Amino acid sequence: MARREERNLLVGIDIGTSKCVAVVGQLMPEGHIEIVGYGEHASRGMNRGDVVNIELTTQAIKRAVENAEHMANCRAQSVYVGISGTHIRSLNSTGVAPVRAGSVSDRDVDSVMDAARAIAIPADQKILHVIPQEFVVDGREGIHDPIGMHGVRLEAKVHIVTGSISAAQNIYKCVESCGLKVDKLILQHLASSYATLLPDERDLGACMIDIGGGTSDIAIFKGGTIRHTAVLPIAGNQVTNDISVAFRTPAPYAEELKVHYGVALPQFAAAHEEIEVKGVGDAPSRRLSRLTLAEVIKPRYEELFHFIRKELHRSDWYELVAGGVVLTGGSSQMPGVVELAEQVFDLPVRLGLPHDVQGLKDVVRNPACATAVGLLMYGRQNQPQTPTLPTQGVGQWLHRVNEWIKGSF
């Protein structure tokens, strides 16, 4: 069995409310990712991004990873894992630091980023990401890479994402119980944006909405970087519950009805088309119109999109997302969802599929796999750079000492 290091493999795990997805990607010499392994397993130990049963969550991760390993013919050792949930908080912050040697160095950037992240957060929260939005050198704004620029004052504008310490520790515990090391815990909607958003949309302004089973994750981009994030506790499971209650049918069968026959707009369903609905317990099955199913589904999606529109107005970003809305996630695939979203948002809406990846078509053309694929893309971009020469580390250390001496005297 080929070892992971020899093939330069990345592994991403998306632990959702309804299912756990594991994806193995091979980093090719040309720089792109080829999906070589995929596995999934029903998830029963998660609820809206939080672990509610350690044993069931561990089992789901283990089964999904084993399936992906078998397909990729490899053995996973470390993984990138997504995190979401209503405990996620985000804010924008600014840091200021002096430029020590006349021109901006790596050390100055590190200092200003440390200053930007020095904020007061609740004791039960930890910082997950500090994402630079732009740098300002002596009042000159809109700088994305300040290294080497001359100036005396460096300012950084960043987006900070925090999450519950206990929620993160529970995810670590579940993954490590499977004999795996967590490379990085990554915000799920940040990962999804890597896989689905195009560079033009990031620059012009776009709102990405990842509709999963337990939560709907929102990420707003403008000027090439992330500006706002939010998590709403309304998603696909609420639709399933509505069907279960309205049709008086068990939840697993309601999920089947949603997946196989569900549409978000009544005009997508023929009035004469009937579906069989299983009863609860010993109750006999009934036949109901597919149009009735659509009339149950539509109000819940409308409610979700109205909540998201309110969030865009509340954060003052609605007028600035000229690039429109990108829907992704498993619950965005239903026929009519994109059209309904266009009606509610009054903005162009498209379905976001993973891009810039090759390999298994069931993965690269599936919005339900956007987060898992995005985890691989995040991992590719943030892989630690290993030095090619033994002396490089010493040289870099001497350079930092030299920078310190220049800044001090």
C-alpha cells in the first residue's frame, strides 16, 4: 500500500449533522488537486455543528475515512477538519505596528498581525482564524502584500473567527480516537468558499451560502477577501422535519421523500403526479400529490432566505454583493432552490460546484462535497514550506537577528 508521504496526499473531513464525508486528494506536480478517494457515512452524533455523542461521531469519521482510504489505496495519518455551528463568532479588527528597518519585513507583518488579534474574547472561545483583509502603509490603503514597501507605520485590517473551546476539543477527541492527527481545524464556510467561489466573484462582492443538514453558513467576500461570516440554525433537517409532521411519516422516510421527490417551487411539480407516503407504525401507506410536498417545502426555504437577507442588511453588505449569491451544500441541490433564492434576494444566484479539481466526478461535480474539497484546497495553500537546504533555517534565523538589530539601533 503506497504511503501518503510518497504520493503527497491531503485528506479532508467534513463532519456534518446528517453525514460525515472524507475526501483524499493527491497534489499533482502541476499544482492542481486530483480527487483519488471518497467516503461517507451517516452521522448521528452531531447536531448543528456540535458533537452530542462522542462514540457515534467517532464511528462515522472512522467509517468515512476507511472508505476513502480503500478507494485511494492509502493510509491517512493527518487530516484537515471542518468546524461550524451556532457557537461560531466573527468580527473585524485592526492592528498597528511600527516598521522597524525602513521597509516592511516578515517580522513587521508578524507584529502587526499579533496586534490585530489582541482582542478581548469570552473565556469559553478560542481564535480559529485571523484572516488578513488588507494592509495600510503610512496611510496608503488597499495593499495585499506589504513586504519590501518603505514606510514607518504598518496597519493591518483582519477578519477574526472564534469558536467554542469545548466544541473544538470534542472534534479533536473524535478525530484522534480514530488514530488520526488534526492538521488544522478550519471554518467550514471558509473551506467551501475555496472550492466554489471564482476570483471575479471574490473581487466584485459575493455571498456564499452553504446549506447543510443542521446549519446554513454564510460567508461574504469583497475585494478579494472575506469580510463577514455568520451561521444560521436553519437548514435541510428543518425541511425534513416539516415533511415528517405534515405527512405524518417517520423522519427517515421524510428524508427520502425530500431527496427523491422534493422541489422548492410548486411549478416544478406536476399536479397529477402522486407519491407513496409511508405511515407511522402500523398505519397504512397513503398516496399524496407531489404538488402538496412542494407546498410544504417552499415556506421553509423562503424563511431561510429571508433570514439570510436580513443578515445581509443587518451587516450592511446587501448593497455590496454585486456578484450575487452562490448556493452550495447538500440541501442546495433541490430543483427550484436557485430560482426561489433569486426571487427572495433580487440578486443573481447560481449553484456552487467545486472547481479547479480533477478526479472522481461524483465529488468534483457535487455541491454536497464542496466543504470537503475546500479543506483540501485550504491545505494545499497553507502547507508548511519545507526547506530545501539544511542551511536555510540558520540563514533565516540570522536574517531575523539582523532585522532586530537594525530595528533596535
